[in-house]
Amino acid sequence: MSNPSDPFLEYLEGHRQDFLDGLCALVRRRTVSTDPAFAGNLVDCAGWLASVGRELGLEARIEETPGHPCVLLRGPEIPGAPKVLVYGHYDVQPAEDETLWTHPPFEPHVEGERLYGRGASDNKGQIWAWLCALKTLKAVRGGLPVNLNVLIEGEEEIGSPHLPDLLTRLRPEITPDVVIVSDTSTAVKFRPTLHYSLRGLVVFEVRLRTARMDVHSGVHGGVLPNAVRELAAILARVHDSEGRVVVPGFYDRVRAIQAWEKEALQRIPFDESEYAGWMGASMHGEAGFSTNERRWFRPTLECNGIFGGYTGAGSKTIVPCLATAKFSARLVADQEPQEVMACLKTWFEAQAPPWVQLEFVPGDSGRPYLLEREGAQEKLFEAARRAVLQGFGEEPLFCRHGGAIPITAEFQRILGAPTLLLGLGSPDDAIHAPNEKFELVNFYRGIRMAVGLLEALAEADRS
Amino acid sequence: MSNPSDPFLEYLEGHRQDFLDGLCALVRRRTVSTDPAFAGNLVDCAGWLASVGRELGLEARIEETPGHPCVLLRGPEIPGAPKVLVYGHYDVQPAEDETLWTHPPFEPHVEGERLYGRGASDNKGQIWAWLCALKTLKAVRGGLPVNLNVLIEGEEEIGSPHLPDLLTRLRPEITPDVVIVSDTSTAVKFRPTLHYSLRGLVVFEVRLRTARMDVHSGVHGGVLPNAVRELAAILARVHDSEGRVVVPGFYDRVRAIQAWEKEALQRIPFDESEYAGWMGASMHGEAGFSTNERRWFRPTLECNGIFGGYTGAGSKTIVPCLATAKFSARLVADQEPQEVMACLKTWFEAQAPPWVQLEFVPGDSGRPYLLEREGAQEKLFEAARRAVLQGFGEEPLFCRHGGAIPITAEFQRILGAPTLLLGLGSPDDAIHAPNEKFELVNFYRGIRMAVGLLEALAEADRS
């Protein structure tokens, strides 16, 4: 890996142990945000990260919230240079049941090229790689190439409840051109991936009533509508026989898959039978699209749960009067959640025959996210490409993501900035599970990638 | 009501208070069979009923079971006379929550022409009317017109778990021509009803699996089958658009509605809009049949409950891998439960597309019951007609019943005897509910009806 012509890599090679020791010190902190018992650990950790920032020559502030504090590290102003916000989090998931861990979760443990410990991958290892990159830049280059802010929050694992307010408060002084988040996994092991799109979300519930009460299926069975059957009938026709959602307007605005995306998709190694085997399922979805197209490029509508009537042990011979189904739709660019919600509401309400009362209960929603390949955001793709090439010796994969990462929507909404999702986790890191680990190859190469990304962004801006 | 030409009625008039006092003494006994705390009360009550029987000149035996005891009262042998078994139960439902009762449930309380108390209608008032009829017959006639056995069990409210074994044990000495059960309600208030048919039952569960585990609806949504949707699709097509069950063979053997049944049905007062209003439902069922035809003459298939995926508060964005639905089918003469179960199993299994695993789990079943209007059982209709006319001054209603009364099947199977269901309960008696009551009009007239029924059975046999 050593490359004498690359002074950053040279510095990095000389500080591997130093960088790893720092990460271990961070992992050792039991910063479980969901458990009030650890609130003091989070305060201590924020303070420690601020002191680390100061050693890097950054201005360090603890931003208090009604919950756990946030750490804000600010680089010096560099007129004309791009404004970059790096985001990460120092809080972690709980580590229960600790007996399922081979080594204690908060005693970081290196085995081969892996560091084991709660938060090693999510997100301590990744945000620490960024701090190591800043140290490397300072040592080798004497300073940062961009106007930099680093925001490390303590409530990501509990849904970032106070982040929007904090971003609103910081907006007057922090107006980044781009936000960088290393908090995802590479699509393929050791192949860094720019996740340039996320799906949006629309959640709702359908409640259907057919009578004032459940009645005896013997005495009254056969004469009144059955709520479960009526709901099933509606649910069964949401999709047509080709797996398409029949709701009018559902696919309006869906952006067609671009030629470059098809190419990028083909570069992503994917063993469909292995994937199907892992899930223990037959692949099945919208006609005309491949599995990865279905989960990354197409909106979907899934019933997340259903209940109605008697669901306990044995039997209870009733005609149920109530049935409820929970749904979530995943949206893609350029769908608007409220438009889709309205289409769904109209369709479901129209499905109710006169003998049922149907209530459509809208829930949460979130917009899909897409980094544009053309135009102003093109340089972000190019910077990511160059940075990954420098760090990993290979081009990154460009990949969409099927899930939602709500903070990206907040960065867009509050700060008006796009997000570069360039994760250093490995798909098999066991985040949120026992024996979480972080691949040290991703850690060291990731530091070089982070250095390269800031440089590339600065350069892109100059050109 | 007094009729000097009817010595039974004369006796009855003179003993109204005596009969009512006896019933109150029975209702006062807290014979809740489901609660082990009251086991002693049940033993005491059985002993008391035996002593009452002895006072009537009957042989009285306590038939022990692994649960609560049964009381068997036996009349003297009358060669050539028909053999009649009268069945009832002295156990009652729990009376919780007692605060919902206007008067304490085990302190019988007369208000107007009603007796309030737990068990007043179900079944103490009804079986006590029979004992009063035996006393009346003894006093007026000097003895019984039939070979009589009276079986009063203590476990009806918990499903008569030990009755089949007891019947099997008693079969060598008790081989009735007919069993009389007064444990139902009149179809219309004060209009005694011969329920000449009951529906049978087939219970089953369908379990459907599409994957090894629930998966994230964002990361994996749209690419694999959804268990809830797949089950809903099957459930939605069990019935066609006309409300008919599409399962091949389901309607095989169903006996057509006879001309006399259509006439009898028209004599039953029925306010459909009042019925629909009580249920808060729109009437909806199999095309080509009226509401009462649907619930009494037609087999039905109802989903009793469904569950799958996330059913808690809020949302959980998963693609569920498992869904389960519980079903019960109600059968009519001459359907065979095992044949229907086989048809259902074949159909459901054939509905599973290749991407799901479907398991059909058969549950309980019971045969439909029908007293034949023609042939050997015709005299039972005639005896019931005469007895009700004597007791109530009106002809009985002949009505089918939509539910199942499993003991009738046991009487048929073990003793080979048909059952005359001639209930004295009123549809508004609030059995199993707070403030249960018994209409004293039904009680006194019912005693006369019982006297008349035994006489009519004896006479029918002679003619």
C-alpha cells in the first residue's frame, strides 16, 4: 500500500497504530444514546471529541440540545474554497445481550484485520477516519483545502430528534455546498460506493369496519360482510398480476432509469441466487425490471402488517367487524410524498364497497433523495471517483439505496445542501447486532479517501 | 291462564310460588364450573338435585366424572312406553363483573314477570321447569307416561368435556328414543321454537410463508413476495362476486330448502332492518337467498381472524414473511365435515403460487344436525306442536339454528337418538352477560309444555 510518491499515504503508514489507538479510545466509551443511564458518558465523549478537534487546530464547540450534546468542529475560513460539512455520530446502539458477544462490546478487540466492538463500524470507525484524515492533512499539507465544519451528533441511533432544530440554529453560520456522510456500507465488500440516491417513504394505515361488533359465525355467519375478507379483497388488488401498483398516479413523475445508471448497475457484482438464498425467498416483483432495479429504481408498496378478528391460540368462531392493515410505499425521484399519499387515499377510499366503512390514516412521509449526475452536482461524482481511486485503487461503485436516511432530507431542506453518501462500513459488519466489527482495510484506505475527497472538492471548485 | 278443564294447569296454578321458590333455591347456588374455587358448590348442588329427584319418586344417582359430577334421575320402567332422556345443566357462566349487575347475580330477584340471576335462563330455569313438570305429572297423573331419564350435568359451560365418556358408560342402560333439550331461546319472544336443525362446523387455519425472515421494506421491498399480500389474494378469492364459496365440492350434498321449510320460515316474524341495525351492518351474503336462509340453510365460510407482519403501534417498515388466517365453515345437512375439510385443503393448497409455502392446518369439526320432517321423526314434530299448543296456546315455530350444539351430535353418535331442541329462553335473556333473567311466562307455560310433551310422546307411540 505504501507509495513513496504519496506523502499522505506515507504519513498514514507511519501513524496506523496511533490512529487505531484513538479509535479504540472512542469505542471504549459506552455512548448508548437510548439508555438514560449512559447520558454522562455521552457528555464526556462529546467533550473528549471537542478536545481532539482543538488538537487538530479546529475551533471546537459543544452544541447543547434538549437531549445529548452535539460536537461542532470548525476549520479556519478559506475565502473562495468550497464549504463542506462532514457529519457523523458518536452515539451507538445498545449492546444487549452482551453474552452473545465473543468479546465485551466496549472493550475494543483487534483480530486479524478487524476491530470488534459496539460502534466500531456504526459510526465511530467511520467518523474517526475523517478526524484522522484532518490530522493527516494538517501534518502533510499544513492546513485544510476547504472551509470545513464537522458535526458529530449523539442522537442518531434514536432518530436525531434534535438535529433539525440544531441545523436551523446553525444555518446562519454554516451554509455548506455539500454534506459528506460516511455512515453507510459499501455495496460490495471493500468496494466503496457512492450512494447517490435514496428512496422516499409514505406510511399509512387502512382501517376497515363492517359492523358494530364481532358476531357469532354460526348464528350470524353468512349474512353480513366480514371485515377481514373485505380488507383482503382490497389488499389483493393493490398490485396487478404483473406486480405493478394499480393506484392511478402512483408512478407519475418516476424518473426513468438513465443509460449511465444501467451501466453503473452492471458494474455492481450481484449474485441473485445467493441473495434469494439468504432471504429464503423466491424473487418476485414488478414485471420488466431486474431485482436491483426493483429495489433501487422503482417505487414499491408493501403491506407491513395486518390484523383483524381473533388472532390468539385455537379458534374463536366470529365474523370480525374490524380489520387493519399497515402499509409503506417507497418512493423514488422525482415523486412527491404528499402527491403519492393523496393518490393512495383516493384509491383506497374508492375501493370501499357501500357495506364497509374505510378509514385511510396517513402516517409519516419523506422525500426521495437524488444527487444529480448532470449539472452542478456532477463534480461531486467526479470528486468521489478520484478520492476512492486514491484511497482504494479502484473506482467507486455508483449505486442507489432502497432505504431512507432521513438526515439527508434535513440537510437538503434546512441547509439547502446535497449529501455525498460515501460509507466505509462493510455489508457484513453486524451493525446493531452482537459482535459488530469494522474492517481496518476500510479504515486506513478510508482515511486516504477522506483526504482525497476534500482535496478533490477544492480542486473541482477551482477548475 | 286458568283452565278448569285442565287438571295439570290447575295444579300448576296452585304451585306457582312453590315452583318459583325451588328455582330461586337453585339459582342461589354459585355453580360456576370454570372456576375451581366453586367446585364444592357444584358437588353440593348435584347432591341437592338428587334429593329433589328422590322426592319426585325417581331413582337418583350422582355420576362422578373426572370433573364436576352429573346427576342422573331415573323413572320407573314402563314397558312399551317410549324412552325419553331429558338433558340439562346446573352449572353456570361466571358472573364477573358483578358491579355491572343491578342485583347480586346469585341472589335471585323477581321484578315484574322476570326472575333475575345468573343461570336463571341458562339453564337452571329451564331444567327446573322440567322437574316441576315431573312433580305435576306425579301429583295429577300419579306417575310418568314414558320411560324417563333426566341427566343434569355440571360442565356444559366448559364444553362438556366428560359427557361423551359418561354417555358411553350409560349406554347399556339408557337407550332413549329421543333426547329433549330445553337450553335454547325461542326464535321470537314468547313463541316457543322447535329448532329442528343445527349447522355443523369445520375449523382450520392457513399459514403462509414467503421468506426465512421479515426484511426491511426499503432495502428489500419490491423484490420478494409479501406474505400478507399473498394470503390476502387467496382469501379474496374464496368467495365469488355473488358471495358464493368457489371451492369445488363445497356445496355438494347441501340439501335444498323444502317447501314446508319455506312456509315455516315465513311464519317466523323477522324485521331485517332491526336486525341489521342491531349489528350495525349492511346485510350481505350469498346471492339468491334471504338473510335467514343464509344463516340457517346455507353453508358459509368465514375468516375468523388474520395476522401477519407488524401489528403494534406506529409503523415498522418490513416485508412480512409469515401470515396466518383462521377460518370456520358452517355446514348444513347433508354435508360431511371430513369431505368439506378435504375440499378446502385441496383448494387452498392449489391456490399457493410457486413462490409461497402454504400450510393447511385442520382443526375441530362437527356434523350438522337435522331432525327429519318425514318418516320416523315426524311424530316428534307433532308431539312438539301439541305440547307447545297446550303450554302456550299457539303452535310452535319450526326453525333451523345457525350455530352448533355439540351435545346433539354426541347424543346421535353415542346413544343413536335424535334431539328435540325446545328452548324456553327468551332472545333477550342476556345469558352469559350481566343481569341475566328468565321470563316467568316461559317458566310456567314451559312447565305445562313439558307435561304435554311427555304425554304427547307417549300417545304418539301408542298411535
